[in-house]
Amino acid sequence: MTRDPLPGYQVADLSRPREHERENSLIKFAFMINRIDGMTFEEFVEHHRNRHAPLFTSIPEARQYVKRYTVSHPISAEGYPSPAYDGLTEIWFESWADHDAFFASKNYKELVNPDESKFIDMNSVAVMVTEERVAI
């Protein structure tokens, strides 16, 4: 089985039990995203923060399955390289079952997913699936 949280992006089969499921830690998905051609950075940030994020959080499955959801955008930082991405979306789930149920839901598929391609260049999305551990 492959999971397809974003159209055109396939991830490997990760359905086997994971250490985090035994220890009750969370699975974190970090989606590094860029804007579509013709959209300014300001328009991208406005859409991500003020349209997409509220749409995402408005569906009942977000409250049911998602433990945390954040959107972030780069700021100027002297002495650091220019950002490689226009934005970052982070989504935490308690289990793969919650992940699968959220992305398979009718509300995600019909309401949230279609909005993604309105501002995200889907061909440039990078994803990192992690187990977050607080060190300090």
C-alpha cells in the first residue's frame, strides 16, 4: 500500500508498527512547499495562512485526527542562506490509522485537497516524515 497525501506524491509503504506507536509519541509530517508560477510570495502567504489553514481546520476530521497543525513562512535572516521553500506545513498524527483516515476522508478529498493546487506548486513539494522528540 502507498499513501498519497498530496496528488502526484507517493511515499513508501510504512504500514508496519512503528516505535512511536508503542511509546505514544506523534508522527510529524513536514511539507516544504513553493508557490505556483505567477503568484507573489505575499499572495502565497495570504492564501496559506488566511484561506487554506482555516479551510483545513474547519473540517471535523481535522479536530478528530490531527493533533497539531502549523503553517510557517520564511523571514529575512542576515547571515543565513535564502530559503529553499516559500512555506512549511507541519501536521502531527497520533497513529498511521489517524493519518490514513484523515487523508481518506470525503471532506479532505473534496474541500481541502482541491485548494492545495491553487497556491502550491505540487511538483516541488518535499516531505519529511518524522518522529519528534523534544531534547530541551
